[in-house]
Amino acid sequence: MLFNSFTYVVFLLVVVSIYWLIPNKWQNIFILVSSYFFYGYWKIEGLFLLLGFSLVNWFLAHLVDRFTGRKKNILLIISIVINLIILCYFKYFKFILENVFLLVFNNTWEP
């Protein structure tokens, strides 16, 4: 489902309408489930990856909440670094690999 498609506009209107009709205590859960549905509609494999990272971040958030002071700051930094590594891997790994192959072998890398 692309952002500029008619399907997305219908999906967005339905989600926003339901969001404002349900009780406040269910709104965050509804948005989370709707977001997972939206992502899974596009690529089901990516949904499982997103669910996994959501659980990792949920676990790290609970760890950060449990501690205070220096330990809390260290855990927060570790959490941020883990997320940045994941982002860089999925966003830039292929780009970096292609350019390294281009520089070293004067050829492009095709997976």
C-alpha cells in the first residue's frame, strides 16, 4: 500500500475515524495494531522484523525504567546505539557494499 494510493487514503480515513470513536484507553493499542497491519500489508517478512525490533525496544525501555543514575544513562545510550546500528544496516549496508566493490574491484556488486 503506497502513501499516494487510493487504498491508503481509504485505510487512513478508516483508521482515523475508528481512532476517534473508541475509548481513550484503547487508542494507542489500536494505532499500534493499525501500523503493524499497514506495514504487513506491504511486506509480510518486514512485519516480523518490525515486531522483533518492537519487542527489543520494549524490553530495553523497561530496563531503562528500572534503573536510575549512571546505569540508566548507559542503558539508554546502548538502546539508541542498537537502534542506529539496525537502521544503518537496513538503510545503508547495500549502498556501502556496492561502493566498496566499485572501488576495490572496479565492478558493481549484484546480490
